[in-house]
Amino acid sequence: MKRLVFGSILCLLSSGALGARVDFEGVNASSSFPVQNGVRYDASQLNDGKLSSCWVEGDSGSGLGSWFEVNLGGEKSVDSLKVWAGMWYSYDYWSRANRPKSIEVKFSDGSVETHSLTDKMEAQFIQLKSTHKTSTIRIKIKDIYKGTTWFDTAISEIQVFDKAAAKHVEISQFGASSELPEDGDGNYNPKNVDDGINDSMWCEGNKEGDGTGEWLSFGFAGNPKVGSVTLVNGIGSSMMVWMKGNRALEATLQFNDGSSETVAVKNSFRTQTIDFQPRTTTGVKLTFTKVMKGKEYNDLCVSEVLFK
């Protein structure tokens, strides 16, 4: 399935605890690769919630010394970052462009940290050495892994976290009834629905059906009170690709206290929030009971799921 996304494996998986994700007020860079065949590579794409777009530096050479700076819209207490290094269009594209090997992270108070990145096509979590009160973060490329084809260095996405309480319930475990096998574009693990990236997703892998009766399960950290679920229904990469895949029309939430509730799901490309009777629970199972078939792929996909 061509949808430009990535993930991991069926069954329960653990997720690291993160603070609140910071919304950026703006991003600028030392340079950006010029538009080619209508495709942009500017720094604004570093925080657009999509891996099918990226920043590529446009300096002469391999990208050493190139930088971008994010404006956090005011002072935040930043303690961690998450970086999707390289060009994440597909496994093939990722190997062809340069990836950062070492980065310098500079904060608005002038303090600096240096961090190394692995040469793996996976989201990399960076725990800062200390918490920084900062309004900007500048990331400079200090060293690179060379690509097989192009001389420019790419980064697809970056997220910044502060120490404030997360805006949504922390999900500590993920499960699914089935999972579409990994292909050349990546994989379809249930953990993708909690990464803040709209074009990474879970897709069910039952060849016999359209997704009706398939489910996702979530274990919460602690025993929180939840009263809403926010969804990106279907393949969230673009409207054109969204139309090709199956989407949910109805779902049943089964809570760990034994209660359940059935809710309507909008057949919409936009992010939607569904309210339900608030409950205190350690987890929930989300079973999709009605499905709208897509134009090409007979697989149900969900891009994001957040509880509050």
C-alpha cells in the first residue's frame, strides 16, 4: 500500500512517558533545497505532522554546519526531543539522502548540548542532559551519515516536549486484532496512532474482511478519568490517499471496568473528537463495528487515537 508511513509489530508494546508536545510558532533555517517538480523542502515541514514531507538543507557541500531554529512561542521548560532523521518518503529514499549523525542543540539562553543519532530509520528520542527554559531551539548538523545518491542532508520531523503534564492520557501499552504486513513504505503498527504523525498509521491485516470487527486496545499509565477520544480516521497522508483506504463509521469502546459504549465516527479526513460518558479506567478496547470501503485498498486504517 503506497501511503508513506512507518511503525512496528502486533501485540502489546510499551511507550516512553513524555511531557506535553510543544506547538511551534515558526521555523527558519540557514538554507533549504529549492523546489523541485512542485515538491517543497523548506523548514516549515519539520513540524507539519507528516513524514511524507521533509526539510532538506540547501547549503553547498554535505550539510555540515546547516541549521534550523524553532520558535516555541514563549518560554518552555524543555527536557526532550524526538527526531525523524533523514528523508522518510520510503525506505529507499531514506537510504539515498544524507542523515544527521551528530547534532548541536542550542537554547535561547546560549546553553548548548551535543547529541549523537543512530543510523536507523526509526524515530529517535533525545533526553536532554538538563531541563532548559527556552523560547527557541536551534539544531545544527555537526556530522552526517552519507546517503547513497544525494549529497544533501534531510530531517523529516521534529517534536519538542516540555515537563508540563501531557495534554492527553499517557498510553503505556498498545494492542491490535491484526496488522498489515510491512512493505517498502514501512509498517503499520498500532503504536503509530500515538506518535503525532498523521501519515503514519495502524492498518488491520485481515485478508478476509474490510476491517469490520477489528480492534485496537490501549493500556493507560495509571487509572485516569477519560471522557473523549480524538481520531484521525483513515489514511491521514492526503485526501487523495485517504479516499483509497477503508475508514471507520462506528466503534464500540469497551472499558476495563466492564462497561461499553458505541459511538459514531465521522467519515472525514479531518481530526475529530468524540465525547462519551466519562469513566475512570486503566484501559480501553476500540472495536470498529461499521466500515466505509475505500476506492482501492480493502484495509481499515486509523492514523491517530488520543484519549482525554
